Amino acid sequence: MKKILMLLTLVITAGSQAQQRPKLVVGIVVDQMKMEYLYRFSDDYTANGFKRLMNDGYTFHNMHYNYMPTYTAPGHASIYTGTTPSTHGIVGNDWFNKATGKDMYCTDDASVQTLGDGSDKEGAMSPKNLLSTTITDELRMATNFKGKVIGISIKDRGAILPAGHFANWAFWYSKTGSFVSSTFYGDELPKWVNDFNQEKKYMTYINKGWNLLKPIATYNESLSDDNPYEGKINKAKPPVFPYDLSAIYKDKGADVLRTTPFGNDLLADLAMKAIEKEELGKDDVTDFLTVSFSSTDYVGHTFGPRSMELQDTYLRLDQTIADFLTYLDKTVGKNNYLIFLTADHAGAENANYLKDNKYNVKNIPSKQIVSSLQKYSNETFGADLILDYSNFNLFFNRDIIKQKGLEFTKVKQSFKDFLMTQEQVKRVYTEEEILASSGGDYFLSFIARGYDPKQNGDIVILDKTGYMQYYDTGTTHGSPNSYDTHVPLLFYGWHVPKGELHSKRLITQIAPTLSQMLKIPFPNGTESEILETLFEKK
């Protein structure tokens, strides 16, 4: 009897040890997703996609970014490092680097080459510019590099930054319609990726075209199909359904898939193939798959947040997520995987749409801002002192300032005074003011957390709420306002309680929370604040 009891104890103990971590973690980022979309389109979602995650998991209704600029690359980096650009160093998608005096892209790496059917530039990418570790890095080290980490996205930055420095692989979409990688990860693409590319699934989606998923009456949460606030993917035709993607393909090639819901579908196809061929979640060592759905961002930028195109993209993504969850149930097991779903930023309302509805705002193209700065500079100082203006950052040409015998602090103050006379400008902060931030100024605290003095500008400009530095149609993001910072966060699956929270929480809490759930070290740059309600016993 004692032997039987001892045997049962060993079995129970072994079983409990096996449940210390999920078999698979799936991090889902939906590019440019506003929390509002879970509310506005709720009646039209299925029961098994977003609603399943919300009803059976834990919903954070008031999740926000806590820095500026709210762009894709900083967003993905912040989610997975648990810190902000001032620490992890990804201060934009691309930016002018003050230290080098050159433009740089977030994942550029000239020391590596393209793997797969893409241009030399498309694959010369790695995470080397990311200065902090990610939750995926910490999992790799905690499992003695036995747990696999794979990152996938239509965008290179959406695949590379979440997967971290130690990833087995990251794959992203090229202009040829194939998924590519770089020699940072290996000497050649895995056979299964080559096989996937050879199927040319993207053409299946292009050939069937894009029509509304549901009857047009369903889309009563959106503006009319042809409205003045949406852009085009086909310059020759108005932005109305149905879209003949085959015709657009002849002009744009496989890139057209990005600005349709089917970029998300193709990525989900790749995600399921990765789980199958890499055997993710098949043993007791936790694996991590990062999935970033990029097409929502392309559609949002082009058509705007009130378009039928955007609503249709989310209704289709809802079904794609439902199918993906069913696949995980079958292959990994319902209680064996952990999912979180969030966004890298949200997005503003189109400024012209707001203006036409009697809100006194407007869009100010960046070229117009640069032109006015250059004109002021020439009229005031007799020379163009502007070295670069991008991402709300203004850089001065210090060589010219020195040659003309000008005092740098007075030059900055002069430009600051001028900028404060501009219609769209709310505040202007110098580097000194940013670095001296005490946190008492709400907006300055956002800028400080997004500011790296080695890379960022001499002055940072904050626009008034509702104003956009963008085109007349579509939308953009980047500000510290709630319409750009408020994103969904849904946890679902392994050891996740059912529930919801309406108190404000921060995006930088996701990674350290995962560290606590997985019982592994924190990413090295995080402040380690966690989402405590996920650990409360009921």
C-alpha cells in the first residue's frame, strides 16, 4: 500500500510540475487597433473570436501606452521588453540619429543578408538596435535555449522586435509575396518556409478579390462606402467594394495584399504552419510564438477608422482568430496554451472628418512644418539651421550655428518661441527640459519616456489634441493622446482567470506579468510593475 501511495504521489507531483508553465505562449499584436473596435463592432463579431477571448479570459479595458511617439516599432519593443523607448532605444520606426548624423531604420543591420526571395534591403534586418532584453529572450535563457521562439509578421519590425535577440527565427513578408528572414537567424530558410512560399497562397487571396464579408446593412457602424475621408489602393478607381485585387496586383505586385484583410489571413496560415512544422507546444518546455497582424494598420492608414474597409477587416480578423483558436485547441490543447492580444498603438480620427463635424482641428502636413521652419530660420539667422525634422523631433545643424557664431541656447529658444506661435503646436520642449522632467508635467512625462538623448532631437514638438501631421485622407498616430494610446489587452488560456478591469494599466506591465506567470526573470530594462489582478485567487 505504501508503494502504491508513493507512486501516486510521484505521478501527481510530476503532473503538477508539468503544469508550472504552459506548453505554448502566443503573443498577438494587432497593428493600430483601438480598444473601441471591440465595442463598436461587437454586434457583428462571432462568438468564437474576440468574444471568446473576452468572455472566457481577462479583459483590460483601460490599457494605455505611456510614452510618445506611439508608433509600430516602439510599440512592439515596449510590449515585449516591458519598458519604453528611453530605455530600449527603439525611438521610432525610422529616425534621424543625432549621434551619427544619419537616418536609420529600427531593424537595419548591414552585417546580415536576406534569406529567401526578397531584395537585399528587405532581409538586411536584425534586432541589434534593441537595447533591452525581451520576455522571449528571458524564456530562451530560462529554458537553457530549449524553448523555441519564433516571430512572424507582414512587417519586418513586427516580427523581429518581439522575437528578441535569441529567437530561433523571425519571418516577414517581402514584395515578392514570399516570407523572408536574414542570416542573423540561420544560413538558409527552413524547408517548410520554402515549401509554404512555393505554394504562393497570396495569389489565392488576390484572385478572389475583396468584397464585403457580410450584407452592406451590417456596416452601419461605418460611414458610406465612398466618403471624402478615405484614401485609395487603386488610384484609377474610387474606394468602393468590390475591389479587383488582380487588377491592382498587375500594378503593385504582391504588396497589394498588405492593405487588405487577407494579409492577416496569410499570416495566420503561416502561424499554423510554424506550430506544425516547428512542433511548438509539443513537449513540456515552453515555446513562444509572436504574431503581429499588420494589415489592420495599412487599412487604417489608407481608409481611416470610420471606413467600411476597416470594419470589414476587423470582422474578417475576428473569424481568423476564431479559426486560430480552434487550431490551438486541437494541436496544443485547450489548457496548454497562453494567449495575450494587444496593439502596438491605436489611431486618431481623421482631422477633416472632425472639422466637418464642427470640431476646430486640422491636419498639418510635415512638409508644411519644415517649410515654415526653414523660412523662419533664413529670415532670422540668414541661413537654414534645420538639419532634420521627423517624428516630432527638430534637429539643428550645429556646424552652421558654430560657423555663424550663434549661441546654441538662444537659437533653440528663438525656434521654441516661433513654434509656439504656430496654430497646431501645444507645447515645445528642449532637450534640457526633457531630461530634467520630474513627471509633474503630464505630456512631458510621455516625451521623456520616449526620448533617448543620444538619438533624439534638440527640440520635441507636441501638437494640440485632434491635430494630425498627415494627409487629408486616412489616419495616423504617434501622439500621447488617448486616441493613440488606448489599446485592448486580452489574456486567455492557461491559468488565466475570467474577469475584467476598468482601472488604467500600462503597456509596459505585460512583459513582467508574463515573467511572473512563467516564473522566469524579468526583461532587463523593465520597471517590473505587473498586472496583479491576473494572480488573484477567487
